[in-house]
Amino acid sequence: MKRILVVLAALVLTGCGKIQLDDQDEVVKQVADTMASVDDAGGDSSGTLAFIPMDAGKSFRDWNRSFLDQFSPISSASAAACSSTYSFSCTSESLVRTLSCEVLGILPVNGTVTLTMYDGSSASVGCSGAAFSSAFNAGYSIVRQPNFTITGARGSIQVSSSAGGQKLTKVSSGSYSWQTLGVNRKIVTAAGRTIVDIDTYTTSNIGITGTSRANRVLNGGELAIKHNIAGYTTYLKPENVTWSRSTCTCPVSGKWTGRVEGSNETDDFTVEITGCGTGKITVEGESEDITFDRCAGV
């Protein structure tokens, strides 16, 4: 069974709203980003959701190489590898990780990932000393806002918190909810032409149980992935999406099931997780093996 290959030709879609299996690589990336972002919202190397320590130093994970094969290398000798540790700093009541590094040692990444904690009344808790490191109480939330660019000779990949980013809320002891308020991902050519434009958001909150990678499970809610240029939207619900290994940033079992809606048709769609960073997608009975961006062993 062949693996999905990422090439620019596969990303320049017709816009007719018809779904092809090979078009789904960008959809899979958004699923992977959501899973890794749930883990990243915990801030520490064990993926704990209970609190975010001031010395949060989890690595900014590499993307899978296939995602970046379309770009010619731009080397920057002064930039550190993105797989090295990038700690958060306290800036305007938020924890901010400033990125100036390289993916795969060749592609510059610049921007920020910001974490802001709010109490039950939606007031910022702040990030100085014990304020941010204290227990994550019921009703508290953490908003994660990624805003960064990966640059290559032929274009760039731009990720922005278009409608607020992502939000993790503690419901009760060991129970959380995840909401993607809005994240946009674009691929733009060197000439300024946008060839991929995807908005990701939740139509209903995703339920989370467990406080770390050892016992975390996603169930319920719905993730929407809108491919603005191609003209279709994928709706997926997690079913027993389970972390069970402290050494992987993403789940290792479970699946996302749902549908793809275009202007001409609606197709069944499933993403099955088969291991750390690996899975299989099935569209109307046709399947492909896949790898997940940002999902890696640690």
C-alpha cells in the first residue's frame, strides 16, 4: 500500500468540491496538530495538563520531512534546531515561546507560541512566579495561540491564530474540554500566491479525561477542517483517542470518524491511529497509510 506523498501538484486542487484520497494529507495535518496541541497545552515534558510550570521547556516538535520536501533549503547558520528546547518567558501576563530556529536543520522558523491562563471569570491569572505554576483549578482555561512562519526558497507555510487559537478548560478533577477557536494554515508561493488555505475549528468541544500522556483519552465533540480553496470541509469526532505511552507526544490508538462535505458530494472519512505518529485514513472504502506531523517519540 503506497504512502501519501506531499507534492505541490497534489495541493493545487480544482475547487470543485470533489474529494480525492490524496487530497487529504492537509486534513490529516490538522488532526495531528490538534492532538499534539492538546499535549503542548500542558507545557511540560510529561504532557501533564494539571499545571504549567514557569520553566516549561517542551521541545518545539519537528514536522515530518514529507511536509517540507516541496521547499528548497534555505540555510541559516545562526539558527538553532527547532528540536532543541525552547523555554517560555513571561510577557504581558502570558507565557511566550519565541521561535528562531530551523526545521530539519534547513528551513527557518520564526514566530511565537503563546499560552495564557484564565480563571473562571475569564480574568488572566498572569504568569509571574507561582501565579501560573499553581494548580489548574476547575473552570480555569489555557488559551494557546500559535503564530509562526516556516520559510523556503519556493514559498512559506504560515500558521496563525485567526480566531483566537486553541483553548483547554478544566471541567473537574481529571476532566477537561478542548476547543479550537480558530487556527489558519496557509502555503504561499514565493510569488505570493496562496495555494493552500485551511481553517480549523471545533463545532462542539472535545472531551478529555486523564491528566498526562499515561492516561489521556479524547472522546466526543467535533473538529471541523475547512479547505477554503478546494471547497470542502471535513468533520471528525474522536473515538477513544488514547495516549498510553509517556514517550510519545500524540495518541497511539483510537480513531477520528466523520465525513467530508463538498459542493458535489458527502463522503465517509476515518483516521485510524496505529502507533506513535502513524495511522491510516479511509475515504469511502479506499485506504492509505499516513504519518502525523508534530507526533514523535520523546
